[in-house]
Amino acid sequence: MFISSQNSPVAFKGFTLVMPAVAVGNVGQLAVDLIISTLNLSRVGYLHTDCLIPMAGNNPYSTCKEDAEGLHCPAEVFTAAERKLAVLQIRVPIIQKKSKKFRQMLVSWIKSSGFSRTVVLSSSHAYQRDDQQLHGTPLRYLATPSLLKVSVDTLKELGWREMERVPAFPGVKDADAEPRLCIPGGGITKGLYSDSCLAEDLPLAVLLLFCSEGDNIPDAFALVNHLNDWLHLLDTLGCECKWKIPTSWSLLFGSGIPPALF
Amino acid sequence: MATFFGEVLSVYSRAVDEDDEDLDENEEDEQIRRELDEKRTVQLQWSTDVTESLRSGNKLLCSDFVLAVGHNAASFLSAYVLASAKWDAVGRALVWNERSRAATGQTSEESACVFYRHKDTPAVLICHVTCYVAEDQQFQWTEKVFDCLQPRELTVTVLSDGSVADYKTADYLCSSSAPFLRALHTSAFSDQPVCQPLEQPNIVTGLPAAVLNHCQVHRIAAVVYQCYSDVIGPDSVTMETYKPTLTKLGKSIQVNSSPQTDALRKFVRATEIQSNLYI
């Protein structure tokens, strides 16, 4: 599944992996774009799989004409070895009915690569929040038991809100129905979290945001700043450094308007 | 969603729902699903000698592979290249999906993906794809085809039809500049493409993208020439736009610079009647 683009083998042992879930508003993917673009990460390989819809394009992080060409694939891995950071970007939806297979491949790759922790950036439908979720911050987190063992103090200090369990049948007073985890619009987030908790006990955290479809750029900034509060990705770049928007974000809402229209 | 004229368009939403994969399916549903999956499997059928060769472990030696995806690209190759009669049809791919038309005698969809090999230089292969290859079949098609090839300094050229409506640009493109070409190539492709590179934020999808992904990952030199046209069906002006793309392929792929008008008309007429909404 992982194919290196380098001539020497890539070592991920002890790295932190940040990856998006393809979810409502593509917020996780936009946030990952900001990380790759700002930290100027270099690509080290591809996740080559039949579970993703094929696509190809020129360099989405180009800064000048000279680096504008350079083929990019649906799922690629970038690293900053000095920061022990690896970032996976997924640019396409997962093929219907293949999400379980994709999740399994991901979990197996994460395990075999020896990442010290994995952070999944995701989102969930804002319109499906229940009464208690409507109040306060739209950001939530989840952490597997093995990650909590290491990071529980940090997460407490940050004052983050854990994703609530919701009743299985809202409105139906059924004492037997246990509240359960529900991430509508989150794609493989819930499945990935459950797989990591139960089967593999991987150190994995989910950072998600309640949002709706639309212009999700502010949501991406909110999510990536939230992540930065924990991982301090921008610190080494100087205090005034801001997130850099990649060139692939241009024309998100279509081409220029024909002047003849007016 | 249905449009004003009653056509049904498939509209894609970015919103993602969790797959209900963990629901228990009964045996009958499972069997139907399995049979559908089998039917959707891409199958390659080669000529006898190629089949024998593959069976004995000898793959098809290939130095140039030209793939045409779409009616204009395929018609261009037929009129400007294959018409020279120096090509043998050596195989085809059978691709069935929800857009395949029901077979009525001659299954036109089944011969919609044909492989040709040059008689004098058998390492040059051409493939036409005029059928729709679904998203879950594109990767499979690519893997199966490339699995049969023995690359020998292989260069892959893909000609792909596209609509100018899908082309995003900050300056509004007036229709007189269409049709035009844009190129996208793998890192291993060291030659100079014959046109401008595809600018951000445009992307290539479908079978051309699947081929590019495979070639990028396996370090094969490949280039996709995406032709953006404002005409939906086969059109001689659009076909001509592809002419510069084959200039680099040397003597084996001779481009017939002025094919007979009758030959071109044959390709254009095929879809004209079907595109008339009011008959």
C-alpha cells in the first residue's frame, strides 16, 4: 500500500502522523493542506490502493513557475524528519463499499510503520448536533486508551472537550439503550477510531469540528490552530508565522465570471 | 436531481455518510452482491498468440503505449493513425457497469476497448477506450493491462477528451480558444510535452488519472494530453487538436496529416442523431 518515492527506505518510527478523514466540508483535508504548505514538507511516498478514486494534478503547493509541474496522486505521505512529523494527505473520496478495506489497510500501515501517535483531523455535520452539543466550542476530540495514557495531562491542560456519546434513539426513553459514539458526516472517522481502540490499541486521537458544507476555509483554520495548540507545529517558524494557503485553493467556487454577462 | 427537461443528472455531494457496511446482510443479498462484483470485474481478452505468450510467462514487450480515452481521442487515432492499416487488433477489455447499454445482438459496448499492435514494430501498442469505465474499475483496468506489459524504456501517452466547462481559469475563457490541449506528466517523463502544463487548480480524473497514478508510483514515463473542447460529441476540429501529440513518437506512429473527409464524417455522424433531444 505504501510505496516510497525515495531511493532509500523511509523511516517513520517514532513519528507523529497527522491525517485527514474525508468528511463534511473536507475540513480535515484543507487543514492538512495548510500544514504541508506552511511547513514546506517534502513528499516521501504514496498510498497506492484500489480503494480510492483516481485523480492526478500538478503540484498543488507550487510557489513559483519553476515548481509548478510535478505530478501528485490521490494519497501521499509527506514528512519533516527533523520534527518527527509525517502527514498523509487524501485528495479523493473513498470508493463506496471499500471503506472497511481502506480502514484496515490504514491501521495495518500505521502499526507496521511504528508511528508514536496518529492524529485524525475530521468534521461532523453541524445540523445533527443535539441540544448539549449546540453550546460552546464546535471542536471536539477523541483519544484511544493507549494515547490517553501518555497525553491525558496535556489534553486536560488544553481544556479540550471530548466528543459526547449520544443516545441511540433520541427522544425514546429507553433505559437499556447505551449512549454511543456517533460522528455523522465523518466518513471513516468513527470506524478508524473504533478499530484503533478495540483491535489494535493504537495511540490515536481524533480532532473534529462541527461544520456544514460551504466555504470551509475558516473551519480549516480553526481546526489547524486547535491542532497547533497541542502539537506546536508553528513554534519553530517564529511567533508571527501564519498558515500559508496553497495555490490549489484558488478558484474553489469556479472560474472567473465572463464579462459579457453584465 | 432532475433538470427542467426531465434528464436525470447525478449530483455529487461532498458530505460523507458512514458506510452501513456492518449491517448484517442475508445470504441472498450477499450472493447478489457477489455476482454483481463478478460482473463488474474487468476482463482482458487477447488474441491466441498473445494469450499463449502470456501463459508461458512472456509479457507483451512494449516501448510505446498510446491510450485514447473518449470519442474524439479514439476517432483521432482511428482516422489519423490506424487508417494506415499497419495495425493488428490483438485484444480487448470487457468492462461492464451501470452505464453499459443492454446488449442488442452486436454488443457495441464490449468492443469499446480494443488493443492494437503495430505490425512492423510490435513494441508499439495503441488502445481505444470509448466506453465508460467506472470509478471502481479504473484502478483494476490499469493494473491488469500493465500487468501484461513488459516495459522496455516504456513511454505512455494518453489522449483524453474533456469539456471546457470543467476547465477552471481566473480569466474567463471565451469559447474561441477551445479546443485546446493541456499536459500532465509523471516525474519519470523527461521529454518536453507539446503543450502547456495543466494549471492549478485543474485536475485529471478517470482512466487517464488511474494510468498516471500507476506510472508515477512505478516510475514509468507517462504523459496525459487533456483536450478541452466545447463540443460534446465527435468533432473534426477537436480531433485535429491532438495532432501535435504524436510527433514525438518517431516513425512507428505516423500521423496521416490529411485523412479523407469521408473517414472523418464516419466518426462524426455516429453520434449526431442520438444527441438531438427533440427527435
